[in-house]
Amino acid sequence: VVIVGGDSNFPPYEFLDNEGRPSGYNVEITRAIADVMGIKVDIRLGEWDVMLNGLKASKIDILQGIVASDERSKTFSFSSPHAIIHHSVFARIGGIAPKGLAGLKGKAVMVQNKSIMYEYLLQNNVGANIH
């Protein structure tokens, strides 16, 4: 049985449904591939940073939905992506919208812990206060 990890709160790609079962686009693709290949999978969704650490510690075999980066490629092997996800910056109504990444310097920025954008902001020394 291949243990597949993923994010429990990243709809429509990966999430727990109303009954607490893994659901979403990535989950359905994983199940379809496993079915065609005759592989048994155990899909476990949880907090992203916990799942990422589980992959690093070999507690899970595969992490679905992980975005490749040069840094991550030093540790993990990646398949070709099946989707392209664009990221955006949102500001409060009435607030000043930042112009580019430089506009985030000194601003409070909320991103998912250990996500690709979290890593990107740190690696590029944007100077944002990351939460």
C-alpha cells in the first residue's frame, strides 16, 4: 500500500469532505492512476506542514499537490505537473494594494505555513512580516 499525503484544506484540489473523507481533484486523479496501475493507496490529508514533514521523514510515500521549486528539487523528485496554479496578493478594501513584491516589505502577509509561497517570500528576502 502506497501512503499518499496531501493538504486537508486546499479546495478544490485536496480537502476533507463533510464526512471527513479525502476529496478533491488531486485525490480523484490519485485514485484513478492507482486503479489503472493496480496499486493500492491510502490517502491521508492533514495540515500542509505536517504532511510535508511526513514526506521528509518517510512517514508518507508520496505528497500530492506539492509544487516543485529548485530548493525542493534538492530533496524530492517531481512528476510533471497536471495543473498550473497562479498565486495572487489580496489587500483589504480601502487599503493600499502593493505594487509588486517590493510593495510587501514591512507588510503583514498571510500565507500557508511551509507552502511554496511561504518559501518563495523567505528565499527572495521580500521583507514581509509572514504570518
